[in-house]
Amino acid sequence: MTARSDAEALDARDPLLGARDRFVLPDGVVYLGGNSLGALGAATATRVAATIEREWGDGLVASWNGAGWWEKPVALGDMIGRLVGAAPGQIVVGDSTSVNIYKVMHAALDLRGDRRVVLAERECFPTDLYMLEGIRRTRPAIDVRLVGPDPDELAGAVDASVAAVLVNHVDYRSSRRRDIRAVADLAHAHGALAVCDLAHSAGAVEVALDEWSVDFAVGCTYKYLNGGPGSPAFLYGATRHLRDAAQPLSGWHGHARPFELTGEYEPAPGIRRFLCGSPPLVAFAALESALETWETVDLAAVFAKGQALVDLLVTLVDECCPEVEVASPREAADRGSHVALRHRHAYGIVRALAARGVVGDFREPDVVRLGLAPLYLRYVDVVDAVEALREVLDEEPWRRTDEGARPTVT
Amino acid sequence: MTARSDAEALDARDPLLGARDRFVLPDGVVYLGGNSLGALGAATATRVAATIEREWGDGLVASWNGAGWWEKPVALGDMIGRLVGAAPGQIVVGDSTSVNIYKVMHAALDLRGDRRVVLAERECFPTDLYMLEGIRRTRPAIDVRLVGPDPDELAGAVDASVAAVLVNHVDYRSSRRRDIRAVADLAHAHGALAVCDLAHSAGAVEVALDEWSVDFAVGCTYKYLNGGPGSPAFLYGATRHLRDAAQPLSGWHGHARPFELTGEYEPAPGIRRFLCGSPPLVAFAALESALETWETVDLAAVFAKGQALVDLLVTLVDECCPEVEVASPREAADRGSHVALRHRHAYGIVRALAARGVVGDFREPDVVRLGLAPLYLRYVDVVDAVEALREVLDEEPWRRTDEGARPTVT
């Protein structure tokens, strides 16, 4: 096994080592759940307190203008834009990822009004499919067709009946990464739109929405972006669609002139038309603090380190834990920044690792999912995690633990 | 004019005087914007910090279960239930008021599938109408008919073609209060459903959703409930509808077994089926702190004080400011806890009052809107506010101020 001292040497020359100081991590914990809930930033609690005490407490209702609350959905969206390759004015923050999927898929269907087919992924995070079911409640003519992970299967399924292709950039379970540029090219070649769910890729791997000509995208801010539990999601709409795009959650925050309080809805001219109601400003404060940390780092270095951490983990698991199957792609370019390990006692392993301070999560039916958030993890954390895994495999504690409790949330 | 000493005497024997200590209000400010953004609770910043540092920072992803995050939408909903007369298990907190209107109106339309007409109010807060427009994007057969404030006009418009009646309990501008029990009885007599928007009544006046047989309701938590800027809204669904009600924002948080991550959506058995995606837990912490203050007060005393404050304001305006028209109902039972004052220089008056530390807001075209949140306002605040209004009317500062800036948000 790679000596811990080798990992320490890698950490010592890591250009991102200082970024770890911007986070608060509990003592004795190797946190491999950052792909599910990102760690707390060191500046976040203070920033939120300032928003609460100064902007809300002192500024009161005048802070909608005075503290820029009204502009936050776009301002935070532009900060995220840098992380996902989107020029300003194409991203808003607000609502949940699920709600945003609903908005963009309606918008895509409207823009391709003569087409009825939506292609989606059979193995995607289920809420994508649940939202498509919701769309079909009022658009029953829509035909949702599901494809597997093989790019050839997707390629074979796109034709002139397809309105939109909805794919996840990185699969929540397997970590498989789609070539989104290829998906967009394929969709466009058949006159369809490309919609991308970035939940498990934003902040984990390179994303270039503009360059890849993605039409719409949604993403999560509470995973690698570290916005806090349940922090509002983001929504990308390419500039070329913003004049004509419409969506049914047409609340007053998306109105062209919300303060005139007219009876007729008129969508705002740009990306704001994807807003709906008032956003949670206290949650926004935590997200803004997290995004400020992102502004201080070199993205290429972050993504390279994420791949190096995963490479190290895969190498060590292969070497030390042969009874565990690495169920994620072995090529860095084909995966995200988390790893799926398969074992029939996956749930017991996750619990036993947690008892040793190594926090990962379990995914049905047999996956130990370990996230390697490059902003705050070190190479030694990977070594320690695999060492703990080896111990757990040797001790087989699931033989005596209660495995009936509910697993944690994604 | 009522002497300030009389108001001081009223404050001295106010059973709610102690509640003011649970809030942080800026020095020298008479805050009459609590109907727009409620004041900050004294315990809120600390509570939010604890959620951030302990639940997020230390507990990390395990807090979804360990800190009860998964249960918060219903737990907070039950706390709100006491304030609006709803037995437990019928309210969830999450998403915005606008999004929740979308959910409940779709649900109501599905439950009355053979009917096409929705009755709504011409003068309601416009987002209600915007969301109905959004619904019509995918249900173009729906016919939205608008009625004025007169109850007789509503009564004359309900017939067997009406699926649902959507009314605001208290009008956001005029403060006019509907008799919701009568609306529900009327709707039910014609086989229609009654849907109520409580944005300007929850925490301001008595609400008895169960007793009045309301079918669905939505409400705002950042006004009288003091949940913080943009804090998530609530949604009520009467128990009798929860088995059959469906809504199209069918995200994984509303699934019966979200952790099985199956491909098919199956709605949760109770009110949880109205949830969609992950809620903002940091914002929830602020709301929970505010709701804990509500648990300490006698609701009847709160609502009685609100009416007494409004009565005092109306009396003083009539007496001292005859050039201002009281545009709200004069009977306490017919209005909420805010007052609309009409004057052609309304916008200039609002700005000049703010410069004197009296914070209200402007509503198009000519309304000075003053909210009297009974939890933290005193009778002397009312006297001081009217004195400032008298000064402003005498000095006519709008003759020299720039009135072009954008007004504040509701």
C-alpha cells in the first residue's frame, strides 16, 4: 500500500492545500460526503449572521434594494457561471433542482412544439424522471423514452421526433461522465435541444456550457459548491433561447415589471423569466459565502486534484481491497469526483466506516459511494479512508450491527 | 389628538408588551413594514448559527436524519397549523407562495376534473393570476374568471362549471378581509373547491382553516410570521383530499419511499405529496426560531391587539390628517392588520416618512400601506407614526425630493 508519507508529500506540494483552511471540518472525520452535502465554509456562519443582523434586522424591508436582495438570483448565478462555463446573464439561482428541471423541460418542449418525445436516462437520479411524470400530467401526449448509459444507445434513439434530450453530466451513483458536447451535437443534428443536469458535476469536473452549446441546464449548489443543506439550485438558459423561452411557473419575480403589479404576466427580457417567487435570502447568504471561496481557486487545479484523489483511491482499493469492486469508470475523463464501490454488504460497510469517522453514503442496492471534494480533502484522507475500509472488511462488523435503519439522503 | 401619555398607558397594560423583547428593532425606527417583511427575532441569529455550526458543520450529511432535517417541512407546518386553525399533518413548509399556488390549483383542478372554470380576484396580488396564466399554458381549456371585492359578485359567479374559487383572505393593498367560511360554503354548495391565499392574514387575524372547511390554502412566512426575507412558504391541504390529491411538481421529496430511488413516482400518503425538492434548511432554522416565539403568545390577544392598533391609527388619521383617505374597511372584522391610506403624493409620503424613521411602503397607484404587527408594535408607535405623517403633510417634502427611484418590494 502507498505509504502515508507518500500522500503527505503529495499534500505538501498541493497548490490547493490552503483552500482546506477555508472550511470547518470536524476533528477525526474523513469526510467523503461532499458530493451529497458540501462542507461548511469557515466564513459562512459569520456571513449569514451579518445578513441576518444587518440586512434583515437593521435594514428591514429596505434591504430588497439597499442590500441588493432583488439582484441576488442573477448575481449568484453569474458567480456560478464561471464554474460551469457560462457567460453572465444566463444563470439564475432559486427554487430546487427538481423545480428547475420542470421549468426547463417545459421551456424546451415549448420551443420544439411540434415534437413529442423526451429522451432521458433510465438510471438517472429518479427525481428527473418524477418531474417528467409531473410534466406528463398536463401534457399527456409527451412520450418519455429512456435509454441506458451507453452513448451509442442514446445516439440510436435520437431522431426528428425528439424535442429534448435530458442527461446527467455525471451519474449520481456510478460516477459515469457523459460527453456533453457530443450529446449536444447529436441533439442539434436532429433538431432537438440538449438539457443537462449538473448536480454531480458542477464544482467537481470541467463544465463548459457555452462552449458545448448546451441549451438548458440545472444544477445543485449544496454538493460540491458547498452552499449549505438544501441551498437553492441553479438554472442555465442559453442566451439564444432567452427571448422566446417560456415556463409555466410564471410568478412575479420573473415578471418584466414586477412592481407595476399588473394583472397580465409579461416575462422579464432575460434569464429572470425563469424566476418565480421570493427566494430565501438567508440561505442565499450561505451560498454566496461558499461561492466567494470558489472565486479564490484555480479551477483547472481543482479538477485535476479531484481526478488525482479518485485515481489514488481506486489504485488503493484495487491493491488492498480486492473483494470490493470499483464500479466507476477507471479513466478520469469518464467519471466525476466520486467513486462507487460495490459489495454485497455495502450498507453495513458505510455504517462501519462512519463509526470510524469515514463518512460516505450508501446507494441502493449495493453501492458504497465516496465523494472526493478536492477543495478540502487531502491525499492522506484517501489513504486513511482505504485503511479504514480494509479494517472494516477484515472485521465484518455488519454481522453484529442493526442494518435496518434508513440510509441518509443523497 | 390622543395624547402620547394615553398610548403609554395602553402599552403599560398590554399583555403582549413582553413579546416586543423577543425582537430586535433598530433604534429610532417605527417599523410599519412587518406586513411585508417581519422583524428579526432576538433569538434568530443564534439559532441559525447553531444550525450552521452544529447541524451542518459538525453533523454534516448525517443531519438529514440526526437533526431531523427530513421531517422539518411537516414539523414546521404543524407549528404553523396552530396559527391558522389546522390540525397536524395538513401543512408542509417549502417552496414559494407562487409555486405553492401552482401546486394547489392543479390539485384542485384534478379533483374537479369535469369542470373548467377557476374564479379568482381581479385585485388580488398579481402573482396569483400569473400562476393561473402559467397553469393555462398547459391546460388551455381552463377558463379563469375574475371578480371584484364585493361578496355578492363572487356569489353570483359561482355555478356548477366552477372547479375552484381562489381568494385572498386579506387583500394585500386595501386590507379588505373576506369571510372565508362563507366563501367555502358558497363554493361547496356548487360542488367547487375553496382555495385561500393567507399571505396577508396568517399571524395577523384569526384563521380557522379546518373549521371553515377550506380545501387548500397557501401562505407566506416572511410577513407576520417573521421567518426572514424570502423564507419558504406553506401549503395546506385538508385531510379529506390528501388521499386523492395530486400535483405536477412531483419531486423526490414528495415520494412515498424516496430512498428506494425507484423510477416510478408514487406520492407520499399524506401532505408530504405536496413537497418537491430539497428545502433550504438554513432558512428553515430562522423560520423555526420565529415560530417558537409564536408558540409563547396567546393568539386571541395578538389578533385583538392588532385590531386595536389599527383602530387607533384610523382614528388618529381621521382626526389629524383629513387630507388622507382611509381606504381600508373601518370595521375591524372586515380588514387585516394593515391599513391603506390614499393620497396623490403617496410615494413621496412613504419616502418622507422613512426619512423620519417611520417605515411603511408604497403600492401603486396612490397607496401608503402601513402594517401594524401586534407582536412587536406599541400604541406609542402608532401615535408617533401619525405625528410624523402630520409633519410630512405640512412640510410637503415631495416638492423637492426625487420620486423616481423604484419602490420597495411587497
